[in-house]
Amino acid sequence: MLSDSQGRLQDRRPLSIIDIGSNSIRLVVYEGLARSPTMLFNEKMLAGLGRGIVSTGKLDPEAVTRSMEEFRRFRALSEQAGAEHMYVLATAAAREAVNGPDFIHRAEDVLKTEIRVISGRQEAYYSALGVISGFHPADGIAGDLGGGSLELVDVDGEAIGDGITLPLGGLRLQDMAKNSLTQAAKIARDELAKAKLLKRGQGRPFYAVGGTWRNLARLHMEMTNYPLGVMHHYEISAESAANFLKQAAKAEIEKVKGIEGVSKNRRSLLPYGAIVLQEIMAAMQPSKIIVSALGVREGFLYSLLDKAEQKADPLISASEELARLRSRSVTHAHELVDWTAKTFAAFGIDETEDEARYRHAAALLADIGWRAHPEYRGKQSLNIIAHASFFGVDHPGRAFLAMANAYRHDGIFNEAIAPEIKALAPPRYLERARVLAAMMRVVYLLTASMPGIMPRLKWEQRGNGVLALVLPASLADLYGERPAGRLAQLARITNRRLVLAVEGGPSVSVK
């Protein structure tokens, strides 16, 4: 079923995943199979299937009944959203409970599709793929904490080491420890001693996956007054994490700032998640904690892509999609990518790999705010970019993207723009964002935001260190005071002698 809305990518076919975990069951409908998947619909229920499984060996009877009712709803929602495929994954509780097979059989009857009961090793593998899909590149130990189990796996670029599954999910640990946090710490320490791979993670990042750890990270954001409420690639230094976890691993979690933002059903598990993370840090000695919003579901989706699609840059893919959906001309956006690359080269501005990626993405995103009132295009663009569902970019990189496009609309000398976002970016990023914006401000006045002009512009070295932006004679009518004035601004912030010239005609110095 195709959407009648132009706000959807028309070449995508929706698909859905139902993730049956030990604590929660979630339905996610995606716009389509893509390198940077976008959610169309997302709903969860905290069923608690694994509650009490340590003592009874069975799935919680009430949770089973509630789950079957919700499965009917999830199937109906998946169909309503037009999902052409529905994948159902079941993890620790369903695969370990003695009544797990009966539960799966009943659930398959309701959902009318096969359920993949994935092993602990498969769960670690898909979790690792989720981390690989979300970072550029990933290099460290990934840990996925669910309600029933903890999966640990070494990730280095596209290489995935052997994974290990431990019975340290929040619900299970709470049951095994009989609600004693002291006993929980001992159990976690003993179990993690089996994870020899943690030693290989010393001095490398630990990627934290799973709802419990995301909620803890949200509390850390609140405690530190962090200015950007984006969970993916949120980084916590080892020292800050140690101090925070010491507080969170106590029974007084209700006193932690921001706890009202966590559902009451999850709050009781937060100290257990904090304890597990404490013991991981003690065994691993990581350089920092990095939160991943992607896990098993996204890793499974990533596994369905072909090799060429897997190698695509997720940040560029997502930026390309936004350009298609929101810019006046996606062709113009691609021309801007090429033109800014040539302009950086002409100016002798070097770029790291990530800086080149971020410039590429910023150029694709440069026109996404055009429908807003001119006075608010900068603010709208900044807010969309800073909070977009982007992967493959850290928070300083987000700040670069957001500031480049804010400067492009609101002026390169406007120091009052988004001080909280500026604080996330190093000085080098801010300076480059300003330079990139100044280049955009020049060329947009020559193109009217439409394609066909930029490929015909060229930079030429003139005598005495002068660099000329040359228009072909056929475009001489585009010459004017406004683009010359913008070129003067570019000259000022780059400390270069620039001229605007028409091929075969006189050039006019702008500095």
C-alpha cells in the first residue's frame, strides 16, 4: 500500500518487526528496507514474560495472556500500516522457558506467521550488526542488556568476534538476587568473570544497547544538564559513568533527577542495570560508554541488505532521503556537495574523513527548511538536523551539521545562534561550519536554488594570490551586488583575496 502523502518516499515498501523480549514486546513498522531505516510506527508493551522464570522455569501466565491479546493488535496495526512483510523475533525468555514452545505455537497462530526463536549466539550477532549499522566505524565491546540476558560481543569495523550470553538481564538478575542489590552485584561479578572478551576491550569504548541502559543514560543527561536530547551516540566518560552508576545502583533510584521521565514499570530494574554496567566497567576498563539506539531489530534489518547497501554511509543515506523529501531540488543538493568539495580544494582547506562526510551531509541538508518563514528557516533547519534520526554521526558532528545550516540562513557573523548546540562542537568544527555556510550563501544567490548553474562555475588562480569565482559569459546576467557582497563575507572569514568575474570580462575585487 503506497502512501498518498508526498512526505513519504514512494519507492519504499513498509515492513514490520515484532520483538518478543523477556520484559517488553515491541512492534516497529519501518518505511522500508534501507541503510538508514525510518520508523513509520512504534509501540511497545511491558509484558514481563520472563518475570519469575528463575523460580518457576515458566513464562509468567498473566503476561502470556496479555501478550496474546497484544499480538492480535500488533498484527492488525502491521496490516493497517501496509507492511508487506512481518518478521517476529523471540529472545531469552521464550527460548528458555519450559512452556516456551507452547507460547510460540500459540503466538504463531495469532500472528499468522513463523516466529524466529533466536539463540543467544544469534542474539549477540544481531546486536553486533545493529551497532555496526549505527556507527562509522564501531570499535569496542557491544553489550545488549534485555530483561532475561546480556549479550556481549567484540566489534571492530565490520568484524564480529565470538559473542557470549549471560543470565544478567534485569528481570532475571532481580529474581536470582531475590531483590537484593548486594547479591545482584556478586552474581554479576561472578558471571562476568566468564566473559574473557572484556579484557580485550580495555581502553576501547563500551557500546551500551537496551532500554534499561538508555533510560540510565537519559538520567545522566538530566543530571549533567546535557543540551541535546538525542540518545544515539551519547557518550559518557569512564569517570562520569562510575560516579553516576554508584548513585543509580542504590535502592534510592526514585531520588535521581529526571526519574519521572522513566515509566514506573522500568524503574525497579534500573539499579540492576546500573550494577551490571558497573561490573562490566570494572572488568573491562573501557575508555568511555557510548549509547546505541540500535540493537537486535536493526541488526536483523541490516542482515537483510545486500553487501553494497550495507557498505553505504548511514549518515549520507539519511541526509539524501531528507533532501529528496524536503529540498527544492535534490539535484541542486548534489551539485552543492560537488561544488563545496571543489571550493574547499581551491581554498586549500584540508579535511579528515569525517569532516568530508559531514560537509557532504550538510550540503545535502542545506535547503530542507525552505518552506518555513525566512526569519525561521535557520531555527527550523537547526532543530530538524540536531534532533534527526541520524546514525553514523557523533554529537559534535550533529552540532557541525546544525550550525552550518543555521549560519547559512541566519548569517555567518551571528554569534547568538544556539549557544547550547555550539557548546557541543570543537572550535575547528565551528569555524568550518561558518566557512561552509559562507560558501553556500554565495552560491545560492547565483542558482536561485535550482540545478544547472554550479557545474558551470569555476575557481581560477589570478596574480598576486587572488582567487576568482568565474561565471561563464552566458551567465553574466547573474552577476550583481548581492553575490559580490556575499563573496566579500567569504573573503573576510577565510582571510583570502577573492574576486567575482565573468569569463572574458573584467573582474571585480570584493576585498
